[in-house]
Amino acid sequence: MEHKIEHKLQEKASEIIEHNKEKAAELLGQTKEQTINILETKTSFLKKLFCITLAVFVVGIGIWFFYEYKTGTFRDADSFKDFINSFGIFGPLFLTLFQCVKTVYAVIPSTLGCIVGPTLFGPWIGIICNYIGICAGSFVAFWLSRTFGVTFVKQIFSEKKYNKSMKWLEKQKKSYPVFLWIAIFLPISPDDFLCYFTGLTDMKFKKFALIILTSKPFTIIVYGLIFGYGFN
């Protein structure tokens, strides 16, 4: 009799333990799910905050850029030299910033900074400033296009140009990466538009960055050597 009672007690204890295990597992699963949701919410918030901050920065720089453009700062090489020189030892930094903003806003001739930088600071400092600035601007243009979409790009460039480019892309989709590399490599291509346009394609950022980083240096180095050594 005692043996039967002991056996039933053991069975009951096992049931209680198993039941608690299930409840513990359920509770743990809920905790994990809640933790993941909290982390995803925080990540989403941080992404939105970063996008808003970057957008405000780009707009703020654009307002300053437009003001300087209207006052004739970027009218020619001499006026631009005076502008960069006015920043003293920070001149190279502002040259880099100019090249970045110029790529994003696409209203200034792309060769202006490539000519003036090496003339003012020597070929290699000029080359480095121009390379960093232009690549950074290309990445920002790609990000803006991918984030804000077709409507945003059409506000910067004409709808006719956009539609024409899209028709061409449909026919040459497989060879577009090769075309982009060659186009960025050549000094006469509309680099700024291509950066925005590529943001609307399905090309991954890593591939785009690789194309920009490997195709940009050649023209920048040529300008740097010619105007760094030839005009100093």
C-alpha cells in the first residue's frame, strides 16, 4: 500500500515538473520574442533618426552651397581658389566637403575642384581630397535615391532623362555594371546622374561602392598630376 502511494506521489511530482517545464519554456519564448521586438523597435528608431539627421545635414549644406553659388564663389577657378584659401589650414577639408556636396547637388562642373585642389595643395593632397569627396558624394547620392525613390530623382533631373535611361536599362540590364564602371571611368560621363540612377536599380551598395572606388581614381589622378605639377 505504501509502495503504491509512493509511486503515485512520484507520478504527480513528475507531472508538476513537466507542467512547470512547459510553462517555463513558454515564458522563455515570450521573453525572447518581447526582447527581439524591443531590439527591432530600437533599431528602427535609430535608423529613422540617422536618416532624418543625414537628410537635415544634406539640406543644410545644400542651402549654404546654393548661397555661395549665387554669390559667385564657384563662378571660375580664381574665385573658387579665393574661397578655399579663406579657410586657411582647413582648406583641404573644405575642398573635400565641396566635392562631396557638388556630387550630391550636381550643379557645379565636376572638374572645378579637380583643377583647383592640386593647384593649391599640390598634386597628392589634391588627389586625396578630391577622391574622398567625390566617392563620399557618390555614396550619398546613391543612398538618397534608394531611400526617397523615383519621385525624388525626377525632382533633381528631368523626367525625360529618367525615362530614357530606364528604357535603356531594360535592354542592357545584365551589362549595366560594366557600363557603369566604364562611364564613371571616363571624364565626360554624367557621373552625378548615374549615381542617383543606380540607386533606383537592384544593384547592391557593395557592388556600387566597389565600382566607384575602383573607377574614380584614374581621372582624378590625371587631373591632379597635370594641374599639380604643370601649374605650380
